[in-house]
Amino acid sequence: MTATLRLRPVSRAEHLAFVGSRPSASHMQLPSWGEVKSDWTAESLGWFDGEGRMVGAGLVLLRALPRVRRYLAYLPEGPVIDWGDAEPERWLDPLLAYLKGRGAFTVKMGPPVVVRRWSAEAVKAAIADPAARRLRDAEPTSQDPRALELADRLRRMGWRQAEPGGEEGFAAGQPRYVFQVPFAGRSLDAIQRGLNQQWRRNVKKAENAGVKVVRGGYEDLPAFYALYTETAERDRFIARPLSYFQRMWTALTSEHPDRMRLYLAHHEGEVLAAATMLTVGEHVWYSYGASTVRRREVQPNNAMQWRMMCDAHELGAAVYDFRGITDTLEESNHLLGLLRFKVGAGGEAVEYLGEWDFPLNKLLHKAFDVYMARR
């Protein structure tokens, strides 16, 4: 067996320098994300090889159990390590040992490893197929056997795949299924040709109607928030407070001035849609979106997304990530419309390995599961 790697806490500068040396990492694995999640205790960790070189990094968020100084340790969409290593124990055993020493009763992580992909055509065919109730029922366009091997290895090591909570994985934890438009090596014209006919028509309609998409700043967050709360009520999710987005803006833009952007779609003096966009390296995410039902006919959402995609392409993005999609393909599901909207942009549905738990204390892990189920 190859030598185990050493793990220790690292400074913010070391953490950022390592992430900056990679083509991309999740925004949830940046030091700034620890400031966004102010109700957690955050710590930057680094993996080092035998020559003392930093070869991996992770942002761990620690949340104490009520009345007990024991913690849930969470690495959302991370850690940033070599997931292709044939011996994941080299990376994960030192992590478990360190976090056990920190008082963790459970470690939760989300390996940023893609298992399957479905082209936009394959997703559309699956939606139209009455036999396909979930995306996983449809034949994937591609599948990575190494990801399945990693899943088997994790199980043998004692990790357990976490079941998605809430609305098809939209609530607790991070989405397992996302929709992405690949940009690498593609011209903007090629990306535009990848939009379906409806999307192209709607972008043109918005332009002809005089919809103007502009970039906003911190002072425009309340305008975004008014639309966001309306969206939360309509789409049946619990809205975060305005202070969360203000903290997010301050933390992320302090780390890098272009880490977070805000876009607003105006029409005749009214903001009809707004969205936040996040960038780390070559990966761009459409993060939070908000809109009103008023004047939907001028298609502000398509106009705003197309502007964001154009700007992402100009930034040199390799991928434009629409974030979470539902895995359910049934017409009765209110999230199916959102899936159809995202599929219209071309690209592909992507399934990640999902989130995994390692119970360091089985009794407390079970108690925590019960506590979360009752919340």
C-alpha cells in the first residue's frame, strides 16, 4: 500500500492557493463558504505528501449536537482530493482520525464525482416515456465505471450512502442530480444553437419587448429578495433570510471580486426576474433564481439566463451549471417544469455520487438521524 498522507489544519491563504491551482472546485469548498454558514464552525484542512507538498484541501463545517459537545462534520461537495486514486483510504482515513479527535460523531461528505450523464435528448425522451418514472430509469448517455468502483470501495470502508432528504434531494444536503451545459471548446454561436427552439424564440421575444438585463450590486439584494420570497411561496420551499444573501455577497466578493454576481431583468421600470451567479475557476453556477408571475409573457427568465451564459462564456467557463434538478419525471411533480426549462438550454443531466456518512459514534449518529427526521 502507498504511504498514507498527512492531514493538518491549514491557513486560509494555503487553502485558497491550492484551490486556485485547480481548474475548479465547488464554491462550498472555499474558505469564504465558512463565513456564509455562520451557524457552523468552519476549518480548512490540507493533505500533504511525504515531501511536504499540499496535495488536497477541504473545508469542514462543524455543527454541535444540542446540549452535547459532539459534532456533525460536513464537507459539502468535497473534499478537493484525488478521487481517482485507487486507494481512497490514504485520503479518508487521516480525515476520519482527525475529525474523531475534534469530537465529531459523524462525518458527512459529497465527493464531486460524476457517475452518469444523460443528454438533453435522452432526458426529453425519458419525460415522454410513461415507463420512466425517475431519471435513473432511463438509459444514461454515458457512465463512469470508476465512480461505481469508488462507491463500492467506500461501502467496504464503512461509509454509508446518505438518502436524499426532502423534495427529491432539494432540501437536506446538496443535489445529487444537476443540469450542466458544457462550454469547453465551444463558441457562443454553438452554445446558442444548442438552445431549443422555444428558448431561442423566448430570448428574441424578451429582446423585442425591451427586457434589459443588468448586473446589480449589494444594494440590489433587497430587490432580488422580494422576488425570491415570492418564488419560495409559489414553488413551496423555505426561504432563507435576506441577511444570508448579504453575508454571502460580502464573504464571496471579499475573497474574489467576481466570485458572486447578481443579475436583474428589468421591463418598463420593474424588476421581473433576478439571479445570483457564482464562479470558481472554470466552473460557473446559476445559484439562486427568483421571478414574479407578472408579465411572464415578456420572457425575463430566458433573457436573464442567456445573458448569464454569455458572460460565463466570456469568463472562460468550461461548464455552466444550472444546479439541482428533480429525479422524478412524473407530470404531477411541480418541479418537472423547472427540469423542462433547464433541459431547453441544451447540455446534459448529471448524476453525482451523492452524499456519504461515516458514523464515528453509531449511537449519536442514530440519535441525530431521529432528531433531523422530526425537524
